Amino acid sequence: MRLVIATRGSKLALWQSNFVKQELERLGYRVELRIFKTKGDKILDTPLALIGGKGLFTKELEEAMLRGEADLAVHSLKDLPTQLPSGLVLGAVTKREDPRDVLVCRKSYPSIEDLPPNARVGTTSLRRRMQLLHYRPDLRIENLRGNVDTRIKRLQEGHFDAIVLAYAGLKRLGLVEELEHLFPIDENRLIPAMGQAALGIECREDRLEIVQQLDHSTTRIETTIERDFVDALGGGCQVPIGVRAKVLENGDIIAKAVVGLPNGRELLKDKIFGTIATYEEMGRALASSMIEQGAKELLARAEAMAFKE
């Protein structure tokens, strides 16, 4: 059987799609890639939160699948909305890479605390902005769009003292060893985005049986909790929400989350414990706990603040 993967054209998107292509070919399928440009790829001079939020990097790929021009699409799972169009499913979640964010610096600043006063830090993520400013209100957080190479180039040209990126993307592109001043940030200091470091393979329902052969059970459990949490809060991919669920060696699970204002002045954190037997309840239970503490009102204020800026 021949399968078509709809993909964006960036280096990272192509790496991800080629990775899944190779895995499917090992199973005996013939696979080809077809490149599409998404709204998020076309608009590079505006913060993501201001140009629509949900589906910025997925809608055109989904439309191609629904038209029958492609069978599946490979996403950074953190970019995939929790609600999918009718006829499409999250067929598989691949084994997670290291989900931490990293600080990439022009000089050796091993941690957020070591950055100089009023340092310029590049990131588009409201989640990262929120947590960075909570710990370092003096930082000048500036918008940084573009692919990974473009972001690193802007750092090297002196536009920033540091930028914040996902470790997994740098590793997949072979850049971890090349970047001299790269420092992973502790997950407790910067809680990742839902699904960060995992690939989500979205497919038509008639291709589910094929795609689910690539599903990684532990990562599926972790990311189900995270996606349920965000879905219960009504949050999209570009709101200031961080959530990380982790399956421990003994089968216990810990999930922790953060919501707040983009300026970092108000932050709400919480966590929940469970087991593999109860994981399907954990994401919504954590959301309920935070909603009782005012999470939805805080996110509404955060959204208003983001659009005002």
C-alpha cells in the first residue's frame, strides 16, 4: 500500500515526517511526502497568539487529508489542537524525547539566574514568557519567530542575549553538540507545553489501524493527561499553559501544571498524583482543581493581555 504524508517544509517538519516515513517503510509500506504551507509558516512578523491560536501549523495538512490528498500528517504534538476535525484521529504518539526547554546563549549563562540584568531573551511562547518573567521580572522578552536556524542566526547576530527553544527539536536537527552555550532548563523552573518532545501522527480514520502500530504506550499515557488538562481548561496551543505528566518506573504518575499572566506577575501552579490504572481521570481532575482556584479567570485575563500587547 502507498501512503502519503502531508508535511510542512521546514527542516524540523521534514525530519519528523521522514522519521515516520522510515518507520512505516520498515513495516512494508510505500511512503511519499507532500509539502504544504500552513498559516503559521506564512505569517512570520506577528506573535502566534495574535494570528489565531489553534491550528496555525495543522489546518492545511488536515484539509489535505480530508480531501484525500494525504493519508496522515506528522506534527510536533504540542502544536496539535486537542479537538480534531471529524474524520481525523490522533493515530499514534511516538516515544518522547527530552521535553525540557533550553537556554541558548551568546555567552556562558548556565541558568536563568545567570543572565545579566535586563537581558534580551527571544521567544514567541506566552508559556515561556510567563515563567521567565515570574522568576526574572527584569528580563526583556522579545518576539522571535521563524524556523530553528533563523532563530539561532538572530541570536548569533546579536539581536538577543539568549533564546529559549525546545531541546527535542535541537537534538533532532543535530544541533545540540554544535551549540557551545546551550543549557537545559529544569522542568520545575520552566514547565513544558503539552505534548512537548513527542510527535503526534494524525490520520484519516480509515488509516488508523496502520498508524497505531507506531504508538508508544508510555508517551501516549503522559500526553493524554496533558491534552485532557488543556482541553478541560479550553486552552489552545498558544496560551500561557504549561503541563507535564511523567510515568515513573514504579507505575506511579505525577502531573504538574502552571497557568498565569504573560507578564509573570500572577502564576498558579498545581500537581496531582495517580497511577497507570487511573491516568484517564488525571488530566481533567488536575484541571478541575485549578479551575476551583481561578485558572479560567486567569487565562481569560491572560488572553486579553496578549491581544492588547
